[in-house]
Amino acid sequence: RFAIFIDGLDKFDGDHSDVINLVLWLRTQPNVKICLASRPWNVFSDALKSRISLCLERL
């Protein structure tokens, strides 16, 4: 089993769709759990909107 924590997605200088595609692919892998952290940018929230999310500023 693997747990992957990725922080600062919004700091990535490359193509955000590359990161999103990687995350979506990782989700399909057996025994892999992913926790992402980023500012709530539309590019991420739109692509991952059907996933469970937690907005810390709303707690």
C-alpha cells in the first residue's frame, strides 16, 4: 500500500493538465491513496470536483 501526499499543486510551473492527468492515473492504481493540497484554483477544482475535498478556510 502507498499513501502519496502532494502539497503546493498551485506552485507547479509546468502544464497543470500534466499534473491532473498524473493524479487521475494514480487514482486508478490498486493500493494507492492520494492526498493533495493546493489553493482552490479552478483548473484543479474543475478537474477534481467529483472527488472528496476539504476547504480548510471554511472550517
